[in-house]
Amino acid sequence: MNRSAWGGMVALGLLLARIGYGELEAFDAAVPEWTVMLLLTGGLLVAMLGVTGMLGLLGWLPRVGER
């Protein structure tokens, strides 16, 4: 994967975490607490994987379309 794909993964993870944080800060949240925690932890995990990929530590992953 190239750097823009990893950067997109980081941005997606931070967006998910931000949505979770926004629901956490909402006074009358419409979603349950476990959904908020899933968004927060999942988003931060995806962002961490994206940063690790940008550093080149996930170079062993097969590329899309490569056989």
C-alpha cells in the first residue's frame, strides 16, 4: 500500500474516534455506552495501524491485486 492509503486509514481512524468522542460528550446520547467505546477504541486502533503502516513496519502485507 502507498502512503496515501495509510494516511487515509489514519484519517478514517481519527474520524471514527472523533465521532465516538462527540457521542460521549453529548448530553443526551442516543447510542449505548458500548457503541461509544467501540467507536473510540476501534478508531484509535485503526489510526495506530495506519501510522504503523506509514512507518513501513507493515511491509509484509500483500498488496491489493498482487498474486
